[in-house]
Amino acid sequence: MIVKGQTVADGAATTLREMILAGQLRPGERVHQDQLAELLGLSRTPLRTALATLATDGLLDYEANRGYRVRSFSVDTIRSVFEIRSVLEAQACRIAARLGCPDSVLARLDSLVRIGDDILASGTLDPAALPDWRRMNVEFHETIIQAANNPLLGEFVSRTHNVPMVSDRVILWDDYEIIHRSHDDHHRIARALRHSEGERAAAIMNEHVSFAGDLLIERLREDPEAALQHLISTAGAVPNKPKKEKK
Amino acid sequence: MIVKGQTVADGAATTLREMILAGQLRPGERVHQDQLAELLGLSRTPLRTALATLATDGLLDYEANRGYRVRSFSVDTIRSVFEIRSVLEAQACRIAARLGCPDSVLARLDSLVRIGDDILASGTLDPAALPDWRRMNVEFHETIIQAANNPLLGEFVSRTHNVPMVSDRVILWDDYEIIHRSHDDHHRIARALRHSEGERAAAIMNEHVSFAGDLLIERLREDPEAALQHLISTAGAVPNKPKKEKK
DNA sequence: GGACGGCAAATTGGATACATTATGGCTATT
DNA sequence: AATAGCCATAATGTATCCAATTTGCCGTCC
């Protein structure tokens, strides 16, 4: 689908981002411009624009005259990204509370929390419910970030999602207790924000994200292959939101 | 000077970054590719690569088929960036303390603190000492960030420096009391890190950065013109460190 | 037998030429 | 006279071509 107001280079960047995050281009692998241009059906010029963008985004490594390589992420990298995401999202809570969340935001959070409640009401984790859960989770976090009204904050959090596995779209959907507790955090965060208790919301959010990171890392350490398989099979598309709206 | 292992595009990106941060290209102004290419003495291809990079870096706004504009930064933007820098640098303290700063880092921090002490020993702010002070300040902050050993953290903090006025290279060098207190923070941060008191160091750093931001914003509100003049005249070069080392 | 040096193929970087899209001014019509 | 639509111009986006750098291979020399 060709979107008006988008260039071929923009499209290539989006496609490549998805390919990398989906693991189609393996980490460390060198990116051949000619091959890739042919594969994508475009010339090298827009492709190179896209590559430069992705390199600045941190998905590719670049070395002059030696081209681009897919950045490889170690478990250490994943940990370090969670260390950042946790403080950024906590700060989002603080700022949102300080600004005072408008009713629309509070209502939306409540509605999302209820959606989560419904999904968990059965007492088990239905695989079929995962996409809905993921949508709920992503929206919950994004709603708070947007409520903070800090463009750079949103940008940085988006960038942390460029690292495979770190996205809040990645969910370990196999332990009811853990998911339940995680959703309890959502309850408490929403309530704290309603009462403008920024520090409290921030503390919960920090732990909420940090724990998710710890858990993921533990799984990856225990059995990297199984965890990866599980995550890839349960990972949803990662539609990096376009920066420009059509007028 | 032509550095081996750097492409023309890289050089153009660096040059443009400096031009924008120095205010040579005014905010909101449209960037004419032909003109600029001629001005810089290169063709549009590497220029466009550089533009794409700077846009991803957040210094330029891009709209398909309408080209690039210099991003304009409001006082609100500056505030929002300080809100991020403060938590990121605080987190750097936490992580550095948790990892345990090696002696080399502690020694360096001590040495930097002493340099600051010497500059302030006279009891007045000598304009001639500003460059040394700035170097000291930048190194102090960078040393801690590097001690945290979290690549993304460093990257993000670097990016906050892409916003005019937010850099730790920008210093309000006109109030001895304030500078003295700020340096006292450095003392306490270094000491806390020596004792592996991460939370304490983080708290001080957070306030250290937040207050600098508040102060700057206050000045900009009071008398934008005067503050800008003062800052530009006292601002040093902003050498964005190259990401790759020659082997 | 190993290592250094040079040559050739492949790949990246940059310049130029072409296509496509916005933009401003002009005319014609209401 | 004002506005809508069209055309010309200018600027951006893409493709192709050429140059420069890397890289792997082979031969020679130590």
C-alpha cells in the first residue's frame, strides 16, 4: 500500500525496521545494499537514506566504506535498555500527575484496566486473548506517556522499543500469577494518577517495568532458544507510528 | 581537515549540527538543499544523508516532498528536555554505584572536583576561567555516564545535548554563589559514589540538573534576548564525539 | 611454510541527470 | 473585484553512473 505523503525511503525504513525486529536480518549480518535494493524493488538511493535513518535509530551499526551491519543485542544490552525504560516511564507518571491528568485520560486508563480485568476473569491465560492483552498493555503505557506531554520522552521510549525483546509488545504469556500481578500494577498506577500521587505512580511503574525486564532476562538466561521461540511466536507487529498525519 | 575513515556525509552532519546549535540556521527556517550543498562544497547526495541523520537526531523536522526545516525549540521544549536529562543522569549515578566505580573513575572525579575548587578559590568568577570550568563540568558528567556502562543511556544524554541551551556546556557564569553551590553538588556526588551510595548520588544529581534547568528557564523568561546573548557568547564548541575509533 | 605485498573483484560513497511533487503567479470566470 | 483553477517554476525524491575504498586471493619472497 502506497501512502501519499510518504516517500519510498520512508517506506523502506519502516519495512527494514520490521525485518530487523522480526529477526529476518540476523544480528551482525552485513547489509548488502545492491541485494537489498533489488529485494525491496527500489534503487540504492532511497535505501541508503533509510539505512542512515535506522543507523541513527540504533538498529544498525555503520562504518565508513564498510557499510551497515545489523546491530547485535546481547542480554546485557536488553538489561541496560530496561534500566532506561523504567526511569523514563516512571518520569512520565511523575509529570503526568504534576500536570494533572485530564478526565479523558483517566477514563481511558480505567477502561483499559477493565479490559484487562475481563481478559483475566477466567482465571487462565487464553492464548487467543493475547493480541487483545497486548493492545491493552501498549495503549496503557502510551496513554500515560502522552499524558506527560513531553515529546522527547515519547521519542526515547519509542526508541527503546527498537531493541528486540524490550518492547511492551513482548509479553510472557504463560504464567497467570505474574500477569495478574502485573495488571494489579496497572490498577494501582491508574489510581495513583487519579489522585495525582506522582511519586507513588512512578514507583509502581518503575518496578512494573524493571520486574518485566528481570523476568525476561531470567528466561533468556535459562533457555535462550525456547524463550526466543516463545517470544517470536507471540510477538505482534510493531507498527512504529508514523510521525506525520495526512492533512 | 579531512579525517580518514570519515565520509563527506559524516562531516556535513557534524558541520550542520554545529551550525544549528550555534544559531547560524535559524529555527523554522527551511533548508534549501541546493544552496546548502553549494555552500558546503558538496553534492546533494551526502548532504541529504546528513540531513536524514540530523532529522532522526531531532535537530531538523522533515516533511515528505517539502524538505527539512530547522526544528524550533520553545522554552517548553527546553524544560521538557531537562526533565529527561535529570532522571537519566540520576540513573547513571544509581547504576554506577551499583556496579561499583573503579578507582580510576573515583580518582578522575576527585581530580575534576579539585580543578573546580582551584577555579573557585579566588572567590570570584573569572571569565577567562570559563573554558576550563566548562571542560571540567562536561568531563565530570561524562565520566559518571561512562561509569554506568550503559550505551543507550550515553546515547540519550548526548541527544539531549542536541537541544540548544540544554547542554552541560552551557553555563550561566555570572553568579558565584550559584556556581559554588553547583560545585558543592559535584563534591557530594563524588563522595556518594565513592561510598557506593547510589540513591543518594542520584538524588543530588537529579536536583543538580533540575535546578540548572529551572535557572536557565527563569533567565530565558525574564529576558530572553539578554540570556541568549550571554549564552551564545559563553558557549563553547560542541564537538559531538565520533562514535567509531580508528583501529 | 608463513607472511607480506600487490592486484582484481566487489562494494560502498558521491555526483549528475531525470522524475515527481509543491508553490506562486496569472488568467479567466463569476 | 475576488476567487478558483491552471500553468510555469522551483525544489525535492529517485535512478543511474562514476570514483574511491575495501577485501579476498594469489604469488612471491623471506
